[in-house]
Amino acid sequence: PTPLPPTPVPTVTPIAWTTAEDLVSVWKNGDRRQTFTERGTFLSSVPGEFGCAGRFWFEGNRLHTEDTTDKCCSAGWIGIYEVQGVPQDYFIFTLVSDQCVERKKFFRGTWEWVASP
């Protein structure tokens, strides 16, 4: 008998995220974790190393983040990023503007969905 062709795996094209609802979840990137809440707050952490907390919001298609603890970034330094991904799967930050070196390093790479907060 002739073998059947493999079943095609559907591919989902990443889209630009433009609302806080797209981001609200727990995400991981290696040992790094980020939790974005419905209240517009976030917690970024690496177990045993550091944690930052603050607020986030979208203006158009750009995510704005601000560390309100001054632990990772100076007060008033707002990071601006574009976000693309597949909801409840993964996303990637694309740097637009950010003075904070720690946040730029932390945001690199692909973030995978872990759970709803």
C-alpha cells in the first residue's frame, strides 16, 4: 500500500499586539518570568537574582513600561516596545526606545506562555 502523506501542521502567523488584554498572562523565557495583570501592572523576575515591578500600557501599537520600584530602571525611564506573537503561545518584544539597559537585556528573546495570572 502507498503510505499516506503527513498531516499538515497548521501554522499561525504572529500578529501585532495592541492591547493590554493580549499581554495579560504569565510568560517565561528560560529562567526569566514576567507576569502582566489586568490592572496594568507587571512583575519581572529571575529566581534568586532580582525582580522589578511597575506598570504597563499601550499607546497605539506600542507597549510602554515603567519600573515603579526603581530597582531595575531609574524613575521616569519608560521603555517603549512593539509586541508581536500568538496569544497564549508566544511573543517577542521589538525595541523602539529605552534608556534602561537592564530592561533591554531582560526583554530579549522569545517569551512563551505559561498560564493565565
